[in-house]
Amino acid sequence: MDHQSIDKRELRSFGRRHGRKLSPRQEALLADLLPRVRVDLTSPLPSVSARSGLTRPLWLEIGFGGSEHLIWQAEQNPGVYIIGCEPFEEGVVKALGAIEAKALTNVLLHADDARAVLRWLPAASIDRCFVLFPDPWPKKRHAKRRLITPTTLGLLARVMKPGAELRIGTDIGDYARTVLLAMQSTPQFQWQAACARDWRIRPDDWPETRYEAKAVREGRNRYYLRFRRSLVPA
């Protein structure tokens, strides 16, 4: 399969690609900076890792939204290379602006569906993955568009190293239920929760996103789910 596209049988799991008209400055970021930090799906991963050394951990964030979490992690973990995937143009521009302003050299972006990246990555190449407050598709007829499915988890299980951590955040109780049900058919992941506090309290190294802040303002519960990739490869 062509890594630059997703399976045409798959439903799109995100909403809009474009919002407000971009400013000239934002247009310039897309034209000038994005090509320099874009994931090249026509090249193998070692050519990407070579920019920072093959021994550096590689993290992945799927749907980074306004990029608050992505940029925070890149700043706090300069020894880690992090790939951020986001199809919404305004989110990509926000990330580009922060990358430039903070002179970050450990961030790569994919401004499209993350599943193309999951199919491009070699097996057991990701040390940590984040899927934070994905589009909830709350209506019953739209629930089939939710990103977290056994199929997507299978793709994640392939690219995540044994022992790697998968973090999934949501403020929709039914989405949390969807995730846990999908995990039942994906034995490569084990839920890292021993008590309710483990999924109710956000860890210190999990910064708040603007979507989570909105959930707080509107009084919705948040669910912080952490899973560990089995130490035994599938």
C-alpha cells in the first residue's frame, strides 16, 4: 500500500481540515518551514533518525490539535524525537510557529491522517504514543468514525516497542468505554490502572491541552488511560 494514503475503505476519523483564512505569516510557515520538518513517507525511518542520532527515543502524537502537548513534550524531552500528526491546518500552523519561535529541532510533522505514518513506520520503532482528546464523534451514527478501533490498535501494536507506553485521553465517557472494549481484542496492550486514581488524575508529565481545558470549563469528567505494550512481541 502507498504509505502516503490511507486505505480507501477506512472512514475518516477527523473533521475539518481548514478553518479561518490564514494570515500571510501563517501561509509563509506552511510554505517555508513545513517542508523542512515534514515526515517524508518516501524515505525510510533511519534517514529521519539520522538527524538526531539513531539511539534517540522516538515518540508519536496522533492528533496534536493546538500543539500545546506536542511542544511541551519536545521542550521537556530534548533527547527525544517526536512525530506529530494533525490534519487540521490551523493546528499545524500553531505547531510550526512554536517550532520556529522556540528553535526546536526534535519535532517532525505529518499534516494528514496518522494511519499513513503508522503504516510507514518500521515495526517496534516507537517508544511512546499519545492520542489525546481525539474527535469524539458523539452521535451514535457517527461512532464508527472514532479513531480508536481494534484495527488502529493493531497498527499501533506493530510500531510500538515492547514496553512502550500508549496514552489516550478523552472527556467522553462512552469514548473511554469504546477504548477499553477495543483493548479487549488487542492483547498486546495492558491497561496500567490499579485503582480509580490512575485514570482520573492526570500525571505531572501530561500537560493540559486546550480541549481538556474546555472540558474542565464545561464540567465534564476526564479519563487518562495508559497502556503498556506487551514485553512479548506479537
